[in-house]
Amino acid sequence: RDRYQRRVHGEVREKITCALWGPTNDTVYFSSDDGTIAILDVVKQQEKLANFQAHSREVKRIAFDKDYICLMSASVDCTGKLFDAGTLRVLKTYETDQPANDCAISPLFPHVIIGGGQDAQSVTNTSHRNKFETRFFHKVYDKEELASISGHFGPVNSICFAPDGRGFCTAGEDGMVRLYKFDEDYFTYSKEH
């Protein structure tokens, strides 16, 4: 049984928040609570590459696109970021007004979704915008969100596209798993743009 423990100057400095196998069995990508995203060489059991400035705060989740070309992250610093999976160079930053807990990249179209929300105890009755939204962004072009969907009564903790790209699901602190199926208009619009 092999193991790897990340150390900085000989000490364990942060907790690992998410880990995913890379495109082959020789790497594992992982994120941590200090905002770092790194690639572990499984054979050598050492870091192959790290982006120490990936985020300013904890990275909650990372996700690959279907071809393992891009890696996306969601952070409590209220951003999602798209990276080149080979170099960990930031390609695009998606800004939100809420902590991001999870993210996903569409297997069909150049779209990404980010889910999250502030802790339920932090929300006041005076807030005029639901802080538990799932937000859609264009993967490459626009900086503004394309759409947002409300539905949870607490932070969205998990989000993913259906394998065929025809819908997505979210899961939240409210104990709900919500399933969404895209209307045909989504496919017509996405093909045109």
C-alpha cells in the first residue's frame, strides 16, 4: 500500500480537499485548503507540478473535461478557474458572489457550471438574491454568467453533468438531490453559438 503525504519544509501544512486520477494511471491531481492545485507522479511519489497561487483560499473541488485537456476548480474565494491540465496554467477565471463548492464541464458544449453558496447561517432575511444558485458560464468566451438556477435552500455541495450532457444534477445541504433535464432550446441555442 503506497501513500503520499504532502509536506512543506518537512511539515504537513494543509489538508487535501479533492483528488482525481489523471488521464493515465501515472498521475493524481489534487487540491488543498491553502488554495494549491498539484499533480502527483504516482511512480516517483513526488509532486510533478504545482500551482501555489491557483486560489487565495481553499479549493473545494476539481474536475476534468471529458478529454482530460482542461481541469476546473471551485474555491471558497468565490471563483472557479479553468486550467490547462498539462501545465496548470490558468486559462480563465469565473467570478461569483458566493463561495464555490463544486464545478463541472459539459461533455457536449463549451459550458461550465459552478455551484455553492454561503453558509445558511450567514444568510439574512434582507438578502435580495438567493445565495444557493447553480451558475452557467461559457467555457472560453464570456466573463459574465450565461444563466443561474435556484432551487436549493442551502449551499450546493455537489454538481455534475449527465454523461450524455443532456442534463445535470445538484446536491445540497438541504438534503436534496435535484435532477435537471435541458429543454431542446438549450441544444438549438448552444449549436448556434
